[in-house]
Amino acid sequence: MHSQSDEEIIQKLRNKNSSHQGFNLLVHTYQEKIYWMVRKILISHEDTNDTVQNVFLKIWNNFESFREESKLSTWIYRIAVNEALAFLKNKKILNFIPYFSVEQKLANSLIDDNFFQADEIQLKLQKALLKLPERQRLVFNMRYYDELPYEEISAILNTSEGALKASYHIAFKKIENNLRND
């Protein structure tokens, strides 16, 4: 089921006379949610801003391919996650550095980030999250922070709900152990 505003957004975007208004409504509705979802993956404010712009460009350029087989939010989140992961992958390739080094670099950038205002506990949690494999971190962030139901995460990541629940549980245990040992 689409929410009323999602139906309005879709209707306006599909109509040539109101497509720009629909896109503005879509950006207004989803910009903050997408920003924070991507930010939890990329950490850096600048990288996140660039990626979020790419997400909305992709949505605008590919909206005709949205067939309403999933919720609008699911389709948008899938694009956002894919763009963020592609950005991370390109960053690793461009820098020719191993995965762990990128994660360490992201963890170090948390401390220097003016946009990230957190207490010591929140900082420790973010560093513990960065030690998780990409997939577990994604699942944990979507479930814990974004409070998305497993059904929606399953549609976004194209994975079974059982695998997601196991991944979340493992991520939770790893974070718990990291915080305990820190």
C-alpha cells in the first residue's frame, strides 16, 4: 500500500504538466531520510551530499522504469543503497586500498567531522559499526536506526527475511562485543 503522499508524488511525476512539482514533492519528502541512510554508509558529509544528488538524479532520469511493484520508498532506498555502495567501491578502487583501511579512514573522519555531533558512547557505537562487514552494517542501520521492517529491507537488498534476521543478530552481537571490549 502506498501512502497518500506517495500516491500524489507518483501521480504528479507521471503527468508531464506536473512532473517538476512531483519531483520537488519527492525531494521534500525523502531528502532527509535518504541523506541519513547514505550518511550512515559513507560517514562523510561531503561524500553523502554528492551521493544524495546522484540518487535524486537517478530517480528523475529513471522514474518511468518504476513499475509500482514495490513501495516508492523501497525503490528509492534501493537506489540510495546501491549508489552509496558504488561510491564506496569506487573510492576503494581509486585509492587502491584494502577494505579495512577505508573503514579505518571513515572511523577517523568521524572525530574530525563538524556535522557529526555525538557523545563518546555514540562515537564508540559508530566505530563499532564500521568494523562490521558492509552487508551487516547496512542491515543493522536499516533495522535499528531507520526502523524499517524486515519485509522492506528484504525488498531493498533482495535478500530473504531469514537471512536478514540472522545478519542483524550477528551484527548486534559483534557490536555488543566491540563495545564491551573497548
